Amino acid sequence: MAKNEKKKKSTFQKITMVIVWLMLIITVGAVVLSSLVPFM
């Protein structure tokens, strides 16, 4: 992690970003759903 050269994102980094975004979306979705359920 010492070298911080500019280079194209590796496949692993892309997969990590996708997983992070999916987790964020799922978390937000779960919070929204749990807050909406009482009103249904």
C-alpha cells in the first residue's frame, strides 16, 4: 500500500467496488422497507 501509482483498476478492485455498492444499496433498501412496513 506504500506505492500509490496511478494505474487502471484491477479486476479485484472492480469486484470489491461492486460488492460495496451492492451492500450499500441492500442496507438502504432494508432500512426503507423496515420503515415502510408499519404503514402497509
